[in-house]
Amino acid sequence: MASLGVLVRVMVIVVVTTAAVVDSSGLPLPGYDGLAIGFYKEKCPQAEDLVLAEMREIVDEDRTLAPALLRFMFHDCFVRGCDASIMLVSRNQTGERDAFPSYSLRGYEQIEKIKAKLEEECPMTVSCADIIVMAARDAVFLSNGPRYDVETGRRDGKVSFQFDANNDLSPPNSNIVDLKIYFSVKGLGWKDLVVLSGSHTIGTARCGTFAGDRLYNYSGKGMQDPSLNKMYAPELRKACVPGDPTDPTTVVMDPGSQYTFDLSYYRAVYNNMGLFLSDQALLDDKWTREYVARMAAAESPDEYFRDYAEAMTNMGRLEVLTGENGEIRRVCSAYVD
């Protein structure tokens, strides 16, 4: 069974989520394991403003890079933790970049661009790992989402394995049991799962990642997924050809709201218009289904925005390297072998 396979592959990781705080003077107080809001307050006080300024330029030039850089943080944090190991380059093509889930990942050049700017202002101070987290936060903000406080103080990892990326990232055809397992082994719960899934409110997906399961060969039966909205399916079929698992054609994940971070994703899922099987799977669990229904009916995104900030903070704490662990790199895309 798929769920058993997931259990065999993974290792339970205990994550402590004690919040960092800032005192009345504005100086950071250390949070758990060295993370803090305002970590660079003294060493590089302009760091977060510089990241936002660079992100504005990046998104103004290409709006599709906002969801791409949000996705970038997921790929980094779920594999060996939030340590920028996704940026490392393997000459032998055995790094995270070379894994199957990374084949359409974008954002490497943009993270390097932001890093170069910070190196001009504060040499060897701000980690690539923190840049990835700050860039994801600003990608949400520049898509009309919330701009929440982020904990910083991470250091960069020195290890990157293709195997880890192939095994630690949940596939888009995951069912709800497997999704909850993938999250639980990282110390994240059902609410983190359903809230972070809302990131699909911006961006696009390649047909090859969903067409087989949703449109043409559901459960290997050569049929359309019976749960897929019957009015929505024909539109997807116009874009995606059958029988091509590498089809690069892109489809908007949240119809009508490609560039706006809002609640329309939950309305789509509630109406069986989620693009991936993993989106549809949120309706197969009591707790995630109730959350989808509540957000789909909500008049204001305020509750969701609060939940999203908390869930992103939880993800940003995964297996972090702080203190004397890891390193600060001058260039994020260093060779790992």
C-alpha cells in the first residue's frame, strides 16, 4: 500500500515550535534553537527591506516568479530542513536540484540575485536559507497576501542528495493518508497541511503533473477521476493531451485568481475543481474538509491569513541549522561535490 511505503521511507523528526519574540527596545530575543524575529537587527538592519525591494523588481518583471519562489521554500524546507540545500550544485547530478520533483523548479537565479545584493551591503552575514524564507514571505505579500513576521537566523547546509528530494516531497497524486504522513514526520499537523495547500491559490502547474491521474487514467483505469467537476474537466482536456507524463503545458491552479493570494482556492476545492489529486484529497478527511468548507464560505481572508502566517512559521522551523552549525556562503549555488 502507498501509505505503508511512505512510513517505511521516512524518519520521524521532532520539531519544537517555541516562538521567538522581540523586546521593547526592538532588539531580537533568541527563540528556540537560535531563530528570532529581527535576527539581523544589529548586523544587517536593512536585510528584510533589501529582500523586499529586490522581490518587487523580480515580480514586476515576471509575475509568475511570485508563486515560483513560494514553491521554492517548500522544496527547500521539506528536504533536509530550511538550509538552502536546494541551491547546491552537484557536478555528478546527484543533488536535490537533480531530483524528479525539482525538474520544473524556478527561482535559483532570483535567490542568487538577492544574495548578491545583500553581500554588497552586509558581506557574509545573511544566509541563503533565510533569503529563501524571506523571499517566499514577500512573494505572498506581493500577490496581495499577508506580510507576516519571519524568524531568521538559519545557516546554510553543506549536503544535498537527490534521494532525499525524491522521497521527502509528497507527490501531487497523494491521497489524504499519505499527505498527513508526509507532514507528520516533519512535525506538522493536519492544519498545516490544509493551510499550506492554500498556496496553490497562485501559480500554474504542468499538465504532466496531474493530467494522467485526473483526466485520463484515474487509478490506472483509463478514465477520468469521477470526483473532478464535470464542467471543469473539459477545459482541462483542451489544454492537456493524454499519454504524456512530461507535458510542459501549464494550467492555472486557481482559475480566475492566478496572481492573487486569496480564498478562491478553497472555493475551487470545495466545488471539486482542485487541480491535483492532493487538492481533492483535502475533502477526504473530516478536519481538512471542515476547514476547506469554512474558508470557502468566509467573507474575509483574515482568519486564513493568520493561519497561513502560523503554518509558514512552523514550516520555516524544520530542521534548521543555527549557531555554529552549517555555514554562511558568499554564493548560494556552491558546488557540493
